[in-house]
Amino acid sequence: MIEEKKLLLDVDEKPEFCPGLLLSFQHIFAMFGATILVPILTGLPISVALIMSGVGTLIYHMITKSKVPVYLGSSFAFIGAMQIAMDELGGDVSASQTGIMIAGLTYVLIALIAAKFGTKWIDDLLPPIVIGPMIMVIGLGLSGSAVENAGLVSDAEWRTIVVALSTFLITAFVNTKATGFLRIIPFLIGITGGYIIALLLGVVDVTPILEANWFSFPELYLPFKTTLFNEYHFYFGPEAWAFLPLVLVTAAEHIGDHTVLSKITGRNFLKDPGLAATLTGDGVATFVSAFFGGPANTTYGENTGVVGLTRIASTSVIRNAAIIAIILSFFGKFTALLTTIPDAVIGGMSIILYGVIASNGLKVMIDEQIDFTKVRNLIITSAMLVIGLGGAVLDLGPLVLSGTALSAIVGVILNLILPQE
């Protein structure tokens, strides 16, 4: 558990302009690696992910009345579903964006039910024995792409392996040896170090940077035809509805992050502003992001880590960080720079990242002291891992369930029907 310490800046305190600006940059850099990784892996424009993370954060703070020190970034839980939805439609983002909007609205629905009936039903639906394996499936389900990008396959070029290995080791050493703020941004440092090595080995094509304008409008998507933005259409096929079960995963993540922030700040955010308000903020932010072509928004560990380490819980600092992200999305050469990051860099860093996600699922069960001498717990965990990682598909005609979503549903059902020992 995180021990409570005196905050340097409390939730409702505002720093002076210059220190506050530096603190905001510090916060956005800590979130940066995770926020840009999702569009890199899914093929969405990085500029859209940046602007919608900022806009989503501002929406969240408006709905929660700036009572919670949360920055919203791109959600990893939806990566697999987004990739599958895009592949099924030949690269069209329509199913992906519609599915994320459905998930955002479901968040709001859960918030309304929580406001009316309380939150105990959520704890009963998503106990640690379900949440733990669910998180493990998310991380391990992405491991194949990490290995492929890192060049750990037959006939791989030696430079790819060197870049991937360098990125991996830099990230690992920063994570284990660095102190202070550097330890909060190991993935950002790993990407930077790997990119420099890739440049030295001639792996990076800098042409997009040279050709990009200094300033350009983010590559937004809209569900109707315009002369300025990309177009998609609302799509309510099975690929879109497959996103719905993932809400179970992200809702559990949402509750966990807000619980930890409550311990850090000495405030109970699940009561004030309340889980209904925080879920609504997260859901509306996700819906708006998807409407404009961005990935799903979520609270995640980087935000909690920054607040916990720096003892800076000022929502003013975080709102300014959101504004900075919006401004950066208009710098064409900056977003072009991000598109030139080689697959090897992403692969080397993702080996750790996806592994950490999976390990966090294991940690949930350890922290809750799940007893695996009980056959019930073994059955739930085993079924979820095998179904989630074994490529299981359940074709129900209008709805096809697979991967994380199918695993989550199986876990919830088993937890409800298997008798307690």
C-alpha cells in the first residue's frame, strides 16, 4: 500500500506560473510514452491521440468539478479489439470508432446505475479473481506483436535486433536504477535512447520530418464527409459490439486507480465527487475521443505514479498539462517525428510494457491473497487464461466474441455460478 505523505501541492492548490508550467510539462512527459504508443500500434494518427487526450482530460475535470488529479490517456485494453476491427474492414476505422463510442456510453450507463444503486454490485461482478486474469490476458495477448516488432523471428536483420535489445535494456535499467522523476518515465527514455541508436545505425527514415509542415491541423476523423478531415461512418456490426465486454476491464482499472489516488491524497474520490461522476467523466471523454477518430481514454498507472512520487496533486497542474498536449498536436514536425519511430524500438520497449501489464494482473491476485489451493479459483483463472490466449472464438451470428472480451465474460459467469468452497 502507498503510505500517505504530506503533499507539496494539494488538489485545490495552484502553483505560480513558471513553476506550474514546468510541473505540467513534467506530467505530460510522464504520460507521453503510453499516450502515443496506442496510435503507433493501431495506425491511428498520433496528432489525434494527443489532442483527444488533452480534450478528454479537460472534459473529465469539468464533470468531476476538478476534484480529482487525473490525466486521461490512450487505453491499452482496446488495442487488440481495435486491430481486429480494422483488419476485418480492410483498414477502415468505422467499426473501431463506433465500438469505442459504445464503450464510452456504457461507462455512463454504469455510472447512472452506480448513482442509483451504489457500487457493491460492481465489486461482486468484478472481484480480484476475475480482474487479475483479465489484466494478464490483455498483456500476454499482445506479446506476439512485441516479439515480431523486436525482430525475434527467423531471418531478422541484425540491426533490428540491436535496436530492440538496446531499447529494452535502456528501459529496464532506467526502471530499476534511476531515481526521482526519471524513474517515472522509463518508457519515454527507452524510446528516446532506442531512437538515437536507430538513427546511428541508419534504420530511421527522416523524410516525413523534412516534408512535414511546422504547423498542421490534427488528422481528425468525422462520421460524415468534409473537405478538411478524414471520413468514417457509424458501423453497428459484430466487430463494434465486441468492444462492449472490454468495459469490464477498463471499469476495474478505473476503480483501482481512483482508489490509489485516494490513498495518496488522503481524500476519498469514490465518495467525492463519487464513482458516478468519475465514470461519467471517463465515459464522455472516451465517446468524444472516438467521435473525432481518437482511441479510448482511460486513467492509468503512469498518472498515479507521477502524483505519488512528486507529491503534486494539483488539478490545476494537470489541466495545464492537458492544454500542452492539445498545443503539441498542432506541431506537424513534432507529430511527424513520432511516426518515424522504428518498429524495433516499439518492439523492444513493448516486451517490457506488455509483460508489466500481465504482471500487474498477477500482482492483483497476490495482493488480495487469492488462495489457489481452492479448486474454484484454479478453474476460473485457468479458463480465462486459456480462452483469452488460445485464440478462442465464439460466433453468435450477429456477435463474435474472442480474446480479452470472451475471457472476461467467461470469468464473470464462472465467478457467479461456481459455488464457494
